[in-house]
Amino acid sequence: MFFEDLIHNKINVTSHADINDEEQSVHYPKVRTTAKDHSTKDDVGTSSKEARLVDTVSYSNLIVGQKYTIKGTLMDKETGKAIEQNGKAVTAETSFTATAAQGSVDLTFVYDSSVLEGKTTVAYEKLYHNEKMLLVTRISMMQARLYRFRRFRQQLQVLKLEIR
């Protein structure tokens, strides 16, 4: 929010100080994520050729009526590089129009989790508006999710770590 005063000869001629003026407002969004395996609906999933990880992205302070896009990438914690399958990074993307300043959308990653045994992955999300990136969820800022894939009777255990 910005207020202005028009001063002439050290006299305040007029002011603009409307706290509700959207044209004078700057919004700084906030995003938090919660990921769950699609099959089990919790943090433990099964090893599968076509696994689905649903990352619920909760947002606040968006502009109602505006279109946003969230793009996510699964990263290898050890190497810091994107998890690749069939020569492409494992990504997910969804676009939505904010119907309220606060809300949530689901981002679904579809991938072969059977090849990730022994790996730990991190999901990074980016929020875009008018094709410009507004923010990135990373371990060093905001909140990230770590997924550790362990060999255990064909089950995939998903562990999450929240860093604030």
C-alpha cells in the first residue's frame, strides 16, 4: 500500500491515503505444500511404475480473479538435479484463477517410483503470474518436502521434512 501527498510551497495540497485502494496495493503471496501418495492418501506409498504424488499447494495473499500457474519439479537431494525419467525431468503443472485470496490447488506428479529406491527427492514449486515467476519453494526459504525411497517389501516410504 502506498500513500501520496502533493506538496506545494510546503503546504499539503492534496493526499491519497485510501487503505483499500487495490491500484495502490502490492501483494506478496505465500505458498505452503503438503504431499501425499495418491493411493494411500498419506506419507507412505507403494513402489509403482506409475506412481502419483499429490502435492497440495496452499496459498495466501493472491489477487482474486487473477490467473496463476504452479510448476513443480522433483529433485534429487544428493545431486541437487532434477529427477529424470525417459530423458525428461519429473514435473507437474497446474493453472487456476484465484476465487479467494487464500485457497489451495493440487499438483500431481506421475512417475516411476520403483527406480528411486535408496534416493531422497525434494519437491520444488514455482508460482507464476502473467508468465513471471513470483516465488520458489526451496529448503533455504519457505518449506520443502523430502521423499526418501527405501527398499522394503515393494513399499515406498515417503518421509516429509518441513523447513521454515
